[in-house]
Amino acid sequence: MPFHVKSTGVMGTGDIYYEGGDSWTQVYANRKQFSSSSDATAVKNTQVTRTLGPKSYTYQPDIYKNSTVVTE
């Protein structure tokens, strides 16, 4: 059973789907499908680390934070 990651577009522009890498698409057919829930959940849990001067900050971008794993 395939899985994919879905989020809400900027300013409520509808659903968007994880396409791979750092890319998201509004085209359902272009979504990346995962064979396991754990692989899709790993994408949903993506975190980014930024270094500003001597300090590093790790956070989860809103697009991932607001996403859901969907089973088909």
C-alpha cells in the first residue's frame, strides 16, 4: 500500500504534495510515493539546522510541520 506526504499550500492555496528533495507540487500525479509509512514519516519529520555566527539552530519548517502522511 503506497504512502505520500501532503501539506497545505501557502495562504490556503490548496493541497500540495511532496515531490522529492526540497520540492513540492500541486500536481497529484507528480507526488513521490513511498512503500512504507516509516519512509513517508521520515520526510514529514524533516528538520533543518542553520548556523548563525557561533550558534546552530535546528527547527522544522512549517511545510513539514503542517504535513500529513496519507495512505492510498
